[in-house]
Amino acid sequence: MGHLTASPTITTFIIVVKTGILVLGGLITYFSYKAYRRTRSQALRALAIGFGIVTSGALLAGAFDVLLEVDLATGVLIDAILTLVGFAVITYSLYVE
């Protein structure tokens, strides 16, 4: 499979969407962590970690694309793996008491 490239318009939209994910995910992570600090609830701590992992997927996939010049499929895989792990941690946070 060859290196996949996107048009400049698609690339711009990807950057805008990933930036939105980073900002909103960062805010959710921050507020979850702030709630954990206030309550010391382990569930809120796990929730903050889970959202941090999901958010970092957007950041790392983009960074790897730019810095390491990985192909689109590899970037999507990195993002998907971190999203899966983050969602597993979020699920755990909702399960524990």
C-alpha cells in the first residue's frame, strides 16, 4: 500500500478538527482532574486519565505525521489505539466506585 496523501482542503479541515479535539479534550481532562483534586475520587482520576489518553491520540497522530512523516494509515492507527485505550480507562472510571 502506497503513501496516502490528502488534498490541501482536506488537510486544513483535519487540522481544524484535530485542534478542536485537542482543545475540547484538554478542557474535559482539566475539569475532570480539577474535580478529582477537589473530591479525591479515584473514578474522577481515572476519567481524567482516560480523556487525557483520548486527547493525546489526536495530538500524537498529528505530531507523528509532521515530525516522523508517517503515512495516513499509520497516523489513523495511532489515534485509534489511543482512543481505544482511553475509552477503556473511561469505562473503568464509570464502573469503579
